[in-house]
Amino acid sequence: MNEAECDEQLLMEPLNESTGFYVKATRPVGEWQTKHHKLAIYDTPHYGRVLRQDGSNMTSEREEFVYHENLIHPALSAHAAPRKVLIIGGGDGGSAEEALKHPSVEQVTICEMDAEIIAVAKEHFFAVHRGAFDNPKLRVLVGDGAKFIRETQERFDLIALDLNDPVGPAEALYSTDFFQQCRAALAPGGALVLHIGAPVARPDRVAELAQRLNGVFRIVRPYTMYIPLYGAQWAMAVCSDKMDPKSLTADEIDRRIEQRKLQDLRFYNGETHEGVFALPNFIRDLVNPPRLKLQTRGRRLGIVRAAAK
């Protein structure tokens, strides 16, 4: 715990070497040193109870829906009838809770390295998982996600990487080899979804991960949203060889939400589905391979010239 946390109850969240933000806490709830991580829980006026891992904000009671809905629903809603979902990480249960809302889903598997994260979430973060751990469709495995992906014979309609940043133990789960193994574990028409970082604070990281993903999957659709607890615009990506979530209109997404009777959506709807995939130019330049940049610019010039005639 740093000095600011001790004296002023300011939870510092660095975004890079020169910027960051803070969240004021009213009291510490508890600390745990697990085999893999240092966990800490604080009560805060703005976000309710906050979980921190290794000195960084992970999730909170009041705004977790921004991250979890955006990680899960753009990909699952674009799939015609998803049945099996795998979440690597995700020990707080928030991503599983969102995936279980889709009625065609028969099984959600969480593969979490740290059993104590699951135990802490069960005790302190019902507002995040909402009882998902008691759902008979949920299978919880404690172990190495990379090893599970490498050895499994199962095939999944969605693999969600609900992980911390690609540093330390998590770094291997953002490698090209691991992305290729995830692709092999997808059912036909399935997709991989993951966060790829903060485009303003970590543009180099976003660009590098997008480049790796573009080298593995035929369709890579980055998308962005502002995540309050992370204090930044955040980027995610849906990756597939067949499924393109950007091809669905707002009306079609709203129809699917109604048909599937998806409940308690505080962020996700047809318009936000379209909206998160609308990338500013500086992010397009980060995430698109060079050939796509040239094609996009060529089409724009063609339209302008045609209009001029």
C-alpha cells in the first residue's frame, strides 16, 4: 500500500508513467496476499465497494456493468445461437453473469488461476456476480488458463479473456501463440474477445496487440468505451474468422435483445452496439493493418470524386 492510500485514503490509479487519477476511499475493508496477487477492498463514496489487485483498480459495485456488458454482449449478441462460453480469468463473476443472460447458452466455464479471487468475490461482491456462482450452468475451474486452452478438446462459441494488463504472469495470455491456441478452441463461427488497453495512455500496447490479432484472425473488430473505474477510454476487440459484430444494425441488435429477453442491461443496446465500433481516426490508425488503411482512404477519395462530378 502506498503512502497516499495510508494517509489520505486516495486510491491511485496510474495510466502510464506520467498520468493517472485517484478514487477517494472512506475505509479499507480488507487485504489478502494470495499465491499470485495482492488483493485489497475499499469502500468509496462514488463507486461503492472497489476491488484492487496488485495496486490497480479491478472492479466496483456501481460501475462494473460498463466493462462486463461491453466485454460480453457485442460478441454474444452477434452470434446467432451461442451455447458454450469460456472465460479465462473473470474470477469476480461479472462476465459470467452477463453471459448467462443469453438463453441459448448451455454452459459458461470460468478458468481462474487464483481461487482466492473467487472466494473474495463471493463474499464481498454480490453486486458484481449477482449469484452467478450458484447457477447450475456455470462451471468453475481453478488453474492455468493457457494450459486449459492448450489441452482442451472442447470447442467454444465465445472465449473471453477477462484479465489484467499484459504484464507479469498475464503477459503470456496476450502472445501470438496463445491467440492461435484460442482460435483453435473456437467452434465454427465463434469469436475471441478481450481488452487491448487504453488508446490514449498506452497507444503502443493497443497497436501491438491489434497487430498480433490481425495476424491470427480474419476479422478483428476493435471497439472503445469510457470505463469510469479505469479513468480512461478503453479498447476491446472481437476476433473471428466468420462472425463480424459490426455488420449488425442497431435495429437487429435491439430485436435480438428483445427475443432473448436480456435483462438488467444498463449500458448495452442497439445504438451503443453500433456506437462502440465507431472509431475515431487516431484509433483507426492504431489498430488497422496498413492494407485496410489504404483501402479505407481509397474508398473515401472515390466517394468524394464521384460527388464532385
